[in-house]
Amino acid sequence: MGHPGAFLKPCEELLALCDCNNFFVSCERLFRPDLEGRPVVVLSSNDGVIISRSNEAKTLGIKMGEPYFRVRAFLERRGGAVFSSNFQLYEEISARVMEVLRRSTPSIEVYSVDEAFLELPPAARERPVEWGRELRAAVLKETGIPVSVGVAPAKTAAKLAAERGKKRPETGGVFALLPGEAWDDILRDVPVEDVWGIGRQWSDFLRRRGVSTALRLRDTPDDWLEKYLGVRGLRTAWELRGIRCFPIEEYEKPQKSIHSSRSFSTPVRSRESLAEAVTEFALTAGR
């Protein structure tokens, strides 16, 4: 497999991904600063599974999506703290974070409750890492939420940069993948399943064919990518070459689906009980 040239295609414009670190846990710690340094987890709506973990909990080996009952005793022995999810609180704090970000960019796409893509202002293009550090400091000062910032010419690359900033303490939470710089060593370290847009089915398919890293995906011929992964897969590889295929979308797209879910504690065998539960969840989802 070959890709002409080891360097990304130059791009005049840069964008950034701002990603709130362990967001739900960070929100809870705002009101419990005594929990700093202790393992903390946040549970799903029905307290069934773990949906957010502090770095200390991750170090203990606690997995995302792990059923709480399996690790409850383990966490208690290690002085862990557990919170039921409070999505109203998280949305309010998210709004504060996004407001700080809006003041720092000409355009913003709120991608999720804890992530946003930002267009770098013209003045920041000559100093993207410094701009990212200033942005990170402003968010922390005004909201108390720690964030990681990844800068690159394209969204897929910015996601990888933000993840590197989050996991590498020496970066200070900010990392940039800039046009004209060699990315091979960085992309070689990224498993293909960690590339934004590559799901489980695609990653299994790619690994069986020797495409196990972001670097191998980037260097895969275009005709092969389009044949087996379609246009989306091809554009993902292009973005790893620094070619922006997915623009910043400032306007929120209408949701295709809305849901509210809970797990029943015991089997439901009554039609009336089931109808009552469905009605309650339908009302909750429609709010």
C-alpha cells in the first residue's frame, strides 16, 4: 500500500477540537473538591453501568460501560466515590463551557455535551499551541472544567491530537498536528479502531486485511478504500492526510431519534405495568 509523500497536504486554515476531560466526573468534583485524587465514577440513569471515570478510576482498571455491581466492593475498598448521573447539571455546565469557547472563535460546532470543534481565528494560526493553552486556561478559570485541545487542518486529525493531549502529560493538554510536519510516528501509534468514524465492524474488517493503525489507513489506496469502506471511509483517510472533508457545522441538525430508557429491576409480565412504563418514558423523552 502506498501514499505519495510522507507529509500532509498543506492547508491554510486550522481547526481545533476542545474535549472536556472526564466530563461528568469533572462536573461532580466542582462541588466536591475533596474528591480530587480519589477514584470517582458516574453511573447511568438507572445506576446500572459506569459512564464516566476519573483518571484514578481508569488506573484501577475500571472499564467504561462496566456494570456497577461488579466493581462496587472493589471501589469501596479503595475509597472510591460514586454518583448517579445528573444530566440537567451536566447540560448547564456544558452551556457555560461552550459560551467561553464561542468568545474565542469565529465559528463553533457543538459536537456533543462535552466536545466542540472550533475554527482558529486568523491571529492564532501562527501560534496554534499557545492559543490552545490560552483557551484551556480560560475554560478552567471560568468554569472549573479541565479540557484537552487538539489542533489540525481536519476534524479526524484534530480528534487524534486532542486524545494525545489528554493522555500525554508532557503536552500540557494541548497538541497540534500541523500541515507540512511529518505525522508518521504519531499515526503509527494509533490503533485503527481509535480513528474517529471507524466503528467496530470496520476495524475488524481492516485488521483482517493488515490495516491495523491510523498510518496504514492513511496510506491505503483510494480505490480500495472507496470499494470496501465507501465514501465515508475514503474521506476519513483523506482527513488523516490533512485534507478537510468534514466542515464545521454551526447549526445543530435535527435529531433523528430521541429516547428515554431504564432497566426493569424484575421481569415485567403485566401488560398494564408495561404500558404505564412506556407512557412515562415517552413523556420524559418528549420534554
